[in-house]
Amino acid sequence: MNKADLVDAISEQTGLSKADAGKSLDAALDAVTKTLSGGDAVSLVGFGNFSVTRRNARTGRNPQTGAEIQIAARNAVKFSPGKALKDAVQ
């Protein structure tokens, strides 16, 4: 499923026009992005939790040459599925 498919599904389930469903989805994704970029977590009960974790700097290898490279420290997004989502997938 891609974003257009998700907009179609939202439109069908809510009765919103596709344009309004697209705006709603964009607003929700923007809110999640802004919250995570601020370092806070997002918890959607039954669906899951999004959080920001810190990855430390480390030494890696170029797979073609075998040369060592330095990989910089960075923030990464972590997702932990909720119980309802886990149960639905099973």
C-alpha cells in the first residue's frame, strides 16, 4: 500500500473527499514528524509507539574495497508495534 492507496482507504471509510482525506493524512504525518524531530515520542494506543533513539558513531567497512570508514553518530526513528497491531497481523 502506498500513500495514494491509503488516501483512497481513508476516503472510503470516512466519507471524506479524496482531497480532504489527503490533507488529513498529510496533517497527521506532519504532526508525527514535528513531534519526533523535537525529540518526543508518539504513542498511538493499539497501533504502536514511535520514538527517537541515538546511534553512536562507529567504524564500518566499504563492502567493495574492505576499507574502514567512519560512520557518524545520528538519531534514528524506532517503531514498536502495539498489541492490537501484533494480534491483527497474526
